[in-house]
Amino acid sequence: MSSPSLAHPLTSLRVCVAADAEAAAEVAATRILTLLREKPTAALGVATGSTPSPVYRALARSLQSEPLDLSRARAFALDEYVGIDPRAPQSYRSVIDAEVTEPLGFDRRLVAVPDGSSADLDAAASAYEAGIDAIGGVDLQILGIGHNGHIGFNEPGSPHDSPTRVVDLAEETREANARFFDGDIDRVPRQAMTQGIGTILKARSIVLLAFGSGKAEAVARALEGPIAEASPASALRRHADVTILLDKAAASSLS
Ligand code: F6R
């Protein structure tokens, strides 16, 4: 079981340290289901990577025991690699299809992923941002955090008011994600299209999850370090409704 959410003494964020990743994922899944029961047309912001997978699995389990029609809900992915074939298994389009759209019963037409294979990437990024605004914004944004503190693919140095745009991936991000490309960093794209930090901060509520000791320093910097462009996740302290769900290892560097 998780501990109750506590207001962190140094930030406005609610921090919840769960017994393990599965317990934290259950808390996030419950938040999502509560929203979707109240608002069947809600817009979810969805992350990819290892961290949110247990959340999506917990949601699928809940939906089996307690069915809920998600076909009117919307989802907006955080990011996509530039230049990747959207049908490749590593594309975030494929990951979102496999982990979110199909198992949870979203209508594919209501699930948006940035178009990293567009011939006009800048126009595609602006259109993505406009698409989020047009439906009235994201209700609940799910986030992971990179070892370097990135959210989405907003690497250190990203302005806290940045919009959806094309970015260069940090070498450490490409190294971390090589595990999805058979360990071959040369196959990891060098650029991505990502919701900006400003885009993320427009979501009405945000839940960031982090698991494992490898994330402990990034979590501590985000929550207790300076609010600065060098620390993308520190921007979350500018938002009024953020919950941080951690396992014990990811919380281990907090004061
Ligand atoms: C994924 C994303 C990234 C990841 C972060 C952590 O859509 O935007 O910010 O959340 O790189 O990745 P994992 O969870 O694989 O450790």
C-alpha cells in the first residue's frame, strides 16, 4: 500500500511514496479511472517508456473486472521520434497502440501522436499544439522523468514556456533508450517532436511517476533544486495540481 500523499515541505507538489512501482501504478490508474468515470470525453496525456507501462497494465486489469467504455476519451502522446517509421515497434505510435489504444479500448481516431515523419515538421508540431488547444486542453497528463530530469523530450536547457516542437535528444537520453533498439545507440533517432514544457503545464492535472534508484537524483533535483531551465522537471513546481508517485528507491535522495 502507498503512504498518503503529503505536501512536500519545499514544494507545492503532492508527493506519494508507494511500497513499490505496482502500488504507485495502481494509484495512478485509480486517478485516471475516476476522471474517466466523471468525464467520459476526458483528454489524457500519455507518456511512453518503461515507467507508465505498469499504469496501463493496471488500467487494463481494472477494466476487465469493472468495464468502462473509453471509446469517447481522447489521448495525446507526449512525444515521437523524428524520422522513425510509425509502424516500427520502437515508434511511440506503435507503443501507444499496443499499450494504450488497443488494450484500453480507445477509439484510434481520438488518440494523437506527434507526426515525427511529417515532411513539414514545424507545421506538424504547431498543428499538434493547436489540436490540444482545440479540444480544450489535457485533463490529466501522465509523465515519467529522464535521468537528466527531462519531461517529454524537453532536455535540460528547454524553456519552461516551450511549445510542441522538434528537439535534439541528449546523448544520455539516446544511451538510455538504446535498450529499445537492441542496445544499438546508432539506431536511436537524434531528434524528437515533443510537447513543450509550456504545453505540459497547460494540462489541468499532472501525475509524474518515477521508479528505481536511477531516478532518485533527478527526482530530488526536480523537487528540491532550483526551478531552472537546467532542470526541466522543476518547472512542475510552477503548476498548482501535480502529484508525484514514487517507489522507495526513487524517493531515496529526497531530504
Ligand atoms: C516518454 C517520455 C520520457 C520518459 C523518460 C523516462 O514519452 O516523454 O520523458 O518518460 O525518458 O523513460 P523511462 O520511463 O523509460 O525510464
